[in-house]
Amino acid sequence: MTDIVLDPWLDAEYDNRAKVPGHPAVLAGWARDAALFRDAHPHAELGVPYGAGPRQAMDVFWPGEAREGLMALFIHGGYWAALDRSSSSHLAAGLGAHGVAVAVPSYDLCPAVSLEELVEELRDAAAFAAARANRPVHAIGHSAGGHLAATLLATDWGARGHGADAVSGACAISGLFDLAPLVATRVNVPLGLDGARAAALSPALMPPPRGRLRAVVGEREGAEYLRQSAVITAAWRGDFGVLPGADHFTAVAPLADPGSDLVAAILADMRRA
């Protein structure tokens, strides 16, 4: 564990709950809507294991009876140290209405595992989901999940023994791609990152992948989150977008709406991949 010397400005920039006083109601709404969605979904496979640990499982929301086809992998946020898949099920509704299956994994959290180990779990989840879909998946992630989605896109799948990429494209919603600023924030308490590890885990410093990244960010985010998405799209020549009126927590809401511009953009990306 590295000693943390806080930078007050950076610490405030990455303190999402302090920046959005209404976040408890949003989080409660996620839990409610996700449970209702799971209970009502006629083709859900719940708690499908992709690894050995109890948190290494995913819920898969198939659009119909078929068990292959276009699939997205949605990765929840929580700064790699909080939440699980149970708060995100309803976000499969938008793509599901267009015939896309959505897999929503949980994963072990820091500090119980290192961030490097957590990344490996998500690689296992992506490979498992791609095998189930019989084609590469499209990774979508929110906040820390955006970091993980981008990391999956940048992964050298051939070096890991896969004949083809497990991930063909990605969409990061208010994601994190340059981890260096987090070293000087309270976010780093469960992560224990130093400068070298932060650099090694930063997608912005990884070679641009073959697949395309779409990075979108809420209009009401702070300067650092806006910078994060601008940095990765410049480094990878990706697509950058701002979600009107959205803060850090409401930025994912368009995923639940089949008619949203974000769902339309992701669908177009998936069909081009």
C-alpha cells in the first residue's frame, strides 16, 4: 500500500457522491428498477458463473429464445471497490429491445483483490460472454467500468490464446482512462496504486486497439471527467460525446431507453464492428 498524499483539488474532482447530493435516490432507483427488470424478463439467465469465485458470475438478458447473436457486456462502476451487477440489470432494456443480448457481470472488488487481478477477472468474463454469444462482444462500462471496458478493448487476445478478439468495440460512459490523478485521492485507499502501477493500468497509455471506442460523459461532470474522455478519444482516435444535462450518476440512464441517442449510437457501432 503506497502512502497517499492528497491533492485537495483532485480529491474533490473525483468525489462523485459529494458532487451529486441527490445520488442516494439515484442509487435506490437503480436497485428498484434493476430488480423489477430481472423479475419481469422472460429470457434471463441469472447467476451464470464465469469463474471460480462467488462474485465471478453474470446475468445474461437474452432478447428471445435464441442463445447467440449480438451481445453487449455491461460493466458497473463503483471505483473498483463497490456495487455489483444487481444494480444494473435494467440498463439492458435499451439494447435488448433491438435484439441485442446483454451480459452483466459482478467481479471481486479492491482491496480484496488487486486492480490487476480485477482486470483479469473481467477478461475472463468477456471471453466467457463471447463464447456464449459465438462472436465478440461490445464492452460498455460506467465510471470505473468504463476503464475496464477500454482495457478489454485494448487487450491482446491473441497473446492470451484466443483465435479472435473477444471484444470488438467499446463504449465508456464517464470513464477513467488516465489513472495517475487518482493516486492523490481517497479513491486510491482501496487501490493502493503508485505512479508506475497507475501508468501500467491506464488505457490512455496503451496502444490504440483495432476496435473503436466511444467515450461519452455527462454534461454536468467536473473538469477531470471531461478531460478523461477527451484524452482517450484523442489517443485512440475514438468518438467523443457529451450527454446533455447528465451528471455522473444519471449518465447511464439512456441505456435503459430503446429510443435514446446513446443506444442508437452503440447499435450502429456494433453493426459496423
